[in-house]
Amino acid sequence: MKEKGFNLFVYAVVSVFTLACLLPFWLILIDSFATESSFVKHGYQLWPSEFSLEAYRFLLQGDQIANSYMVTVMVTGLGTLIAVLITASFAYVLANRKVKYRNIMAFFTYFTMIFGSGLVGFYILMVNWLELKDSIWALILPYVLNPFYAFIFVSFFRQLPFELNESATVDGAREFRIFWTIILPISTPVMATISLFYALHYWNDWWLSLLFIDDHQLHPLQIMIRQLISNINVSSYVAGASGSYNVSVPANVVQLATVCLTIGPIVLVYPFVQRYFVQGLTIGAVKG
């Protein structure tokens, strides 16, 4: 009887917590269909008194949404592919017993997790030395090697039987071939996990575009949301360089509609890949 009562209590707490988490999403979604006058008068409502599609019509008239989606998808796809390959290659070196100075390399990798180069040095490197100002690569290259993700790879690679490497070496295979034809194909779980982490990192990032991107045509979705919230003249930004609208802009509702349009892909994909989050946290936690 006590166990049943405890289970009911746990279910009740979890249900309340779930509703509390879902409430902000519901308010943003449902109020994005409210009229501007209704939103200004009543604020956030569980069910708007007046409905309108004006915010979505306004957003889809301009080309900024399409441009930002294209930039974000390109950065996320290309960045994730490059980052996973580079991180896996580097982690394989750190985990390989044949590499003489792998422990020293691991120390310097860990050192970068604690101490950074500083914002000024980072900006000078990207803008003055690499000349990546207003370039799509400025949104990709800084994140291609994450030390934390590299150590997750290292932990996984060290669990693999080293006899695989030795037998392939006896057969005449070099390290590059061993890595590409043997190690990577059996590393699908950790590859999927790190790919998900990198994809979310690239999709949600706005910091790099704030630093290095002035051309609105290269603005990803997250910085576009920031611009919509911070700019008073929303219409000139959504229209881009082609012109401006001569209509009354539903500024508050447009912000909510923009969030709905930009967060949609992640919300729809996440339920199918959420198990990889738990798997990524437990990789290497237990050695058998």
C-alpha cells in the first residue's frame, strides 16, 4: 500500500513538472496566432480571444526566413560532418597505444577545456589572420574540435579490443586504413551520439554570427531571432535588402511566430534521437 502511494506521488510530481515544462511552449505556440491588439491588451493567454495569421503572413513575405534556414542547415550539416570526422580522428590518436606522446597531447587537450585564448585573441585570429569575416566558415571552423566530445570518443575507442588493430597491422594495413575500414564502422553508437551533440551545438549557436557576420544574408536562425527581438524596425530586417513593407507590423506576435518557425525542426527530430543523449553520457562510464 505504501509503495502504491509513493508511486502515485511520483507520477503526480512528474506530471506537474511535465506540464510546467510544456506551458512555455504552449504559450509561445498559441499566442503566435493571436492578433497584435489582443496580445498587447491581454499579454500571454492560454487561449487567445482573437486569432490571426498576420504574423506568419508577414514573415513568409520576406526572404530572411528562407535565407536564415539555408544558412543554418548548411552550417549544421557541413559543420557536423567535418567536426565528427576531425574529432574522431584526433581521439583515435589519443587512444592509440602506438602513439608515443599521446598522454602529453591529452593533457594539452584537457588544458584547453580550462583555459581559453580570450575573446580579443580569438577575434584577431578569425578576422585579421584567417580573414573569415562575413564567411560561412566563421560559423563552422571554431567548433570543429570540442575537447569534451574528443574524450568521449577516446573513452569508447579504449574499450575496443586492441587485437583488432594488431591483427590488421599484421595483415599489412596502415593506421589510416585501420581507422577508416575497421574502427569507424564499429563506432556507430558514439558517432551517432557526438553527431547529435554537434548538430544541436551548431543549430543553436548565435555567438559566432554575432561576432563575425554583418551581412544579413548570412545570418543563421538564432541570430535572426535576436535581431527581431532587439530591432525596433522589424519590417526592414525581414524584408532584407529588397525593400520594406508598408503595413502595420505585429511586432510582438512576429517574435513568437519566428520562434515557432525556427524551433520546429529540432522539436520534431528530438523525440527520435533523445535516447542518444543518455547513451552519450554513459559511454565509457562502465568498463567490462
